[in-house]
Amino acid sequence: MRANQQRVTMRPGTWARGAVAMLAVAIGVSLVTLGSAGGESALSIYQATLMEPGQQTPEVSTEELRKILAEKSAMVFDARPYREYAVSHIPGVLNVSAKPGVPMSQYVSDVAEIGRLVGNNKATPIVLYCNGPFCGKSKRLSAELVEAGYTNVRRYQLGIPVWRALDGLTEVELEGVLYVLEGDRTAVFIDARDPEEFSAQTLPGARNLSLSGVKPGKDVGEVKAAKDDGRLPMEDHNTRLIVFGRDGTQAKAVAEAIAKEAFHNVADFGGTFDTLIQKTAGR
């Protein structure tokens, strides 16, 4: 293990896939831990944390965060500014306004706003995340929460970059859609509705990848066709992809299929197409 690597805490698991192991190396974590006999054994990256020394609050792994979100066993907060949250956030999390009077370089969310959402119950389980291993926002917020008397604060310090790599899906708010439409000319919008609906009306520049043509598995059905005909950006898998549909369920299903094709920046819009068209009219 190199001196600049950080050992991670993991429970017994399976061998990580080669590509995911490369991700671990890139962010400076190790996929080894001491086994029961004192030897090193490989573990799953889904169970990894940074295990940084000297932190006030413990971390949770991707596996633990998934379970927390599924069971709703804690309140999970995105500690980034609202615009970042609106453009792409982990599904099912909350965001609060900034602490007043703080420069952007030292951005921290408002503890008072969190208190309002948790009913000032300082024993409420709270999990925070931000922009990954090198981001200080969740650390600053956790420190302020502890100072304010909160007793059950944890961090998903791997953050949204690793969530995207391991889970694949994020959500985009209406404000995020409008921001991307106006300012990101490299983004690709995917319309998940049927071809007839797409032909009748859609967002400017959108591409149709209908849920009706999506099949289970990889490199099959309409997703494979979209990879071959250029609807999906095969030469830049980091391209921002925003998926919308008749409703959020339709959009999410197509977004999940796209994310399984190794696209790393996929977000689905949870609202309806009618709302989207109404709010984007004239833009």
C-alpha cells in the first residue's frame, strides 16, 4: 500500500470488478483490510469509506447509504448549494439554504434550517454528502451540527461522484432542467415517451429513446440502437444526460437503462412532460 493511499473500512464482501477497483485507486482508497487470520483480503468497494483520521463524525459507505435511503432510517441532506442540488442529486435527499454571511469558498448549509426540518430533535439520525473526497462542505456542516448539539451525524464522504459511478442514477429538479437548457450546450436531453408523442412535441434538440423499446439486459433493444445511431454520446460517456418522460416513472426507467451502459452523468426528471413544456415555453 502506498503512503498516500487511505485504508478503508469494509465488511466481508465479494471481489470488486476491475473497472470499479480502478475507481478506488483514482480516489485514493484501498480495497483491502485485515482478515481474521491477519492477512489481507479483497472486499467490495460498495462497503468502502475513506477512513480519514481525526474526523468528528463517522462515515457511511455506499451500501449503507442505499439501505438508509430504502428504509428511510435517517434524514439525508445534500450539503451543496441549491443549484448544484437542482441539477443533479441523489434520489430522496433534502437540501437547505446557505448559512447567511458565509463566502462561497467556505460554503456551509444553515443549521437552523436543518433544525426546522427535524423539529429541533437533535437525536435525529442525519447523513450528509457533497462533492466527494476532496469536498469540505459536508465536513463543515457536520462540525456545525455537532457544535449545535446534534448527536447522530454521519457523512457519505465519497459523495456524489462515487455515487454516480457505483449507483448510476441521480435526479434533476425543474430549476436544474431550466439551468441546463439555458447554459449547457453539451448536455443531451432524452425523451422517454413513445415516438408518436415525441414527433408531436418535445424539448428543442431532444432525442427520442422510448421506454417501449427498452429491453432487459445490456446492448439490446432501443438502447443498443441509440448507441449505434448517435442518439447516445458514445465518444463521451461523461456527457450530461437528462431524461424526461410522460411522468417520472417513465423517465426513471429509461435513465436506469442508460446508466447501465456505463454513462456516468445520468439524471431523470421526476415531473410530468406537461409541466416541463409549460415551464420551458419560449426559452
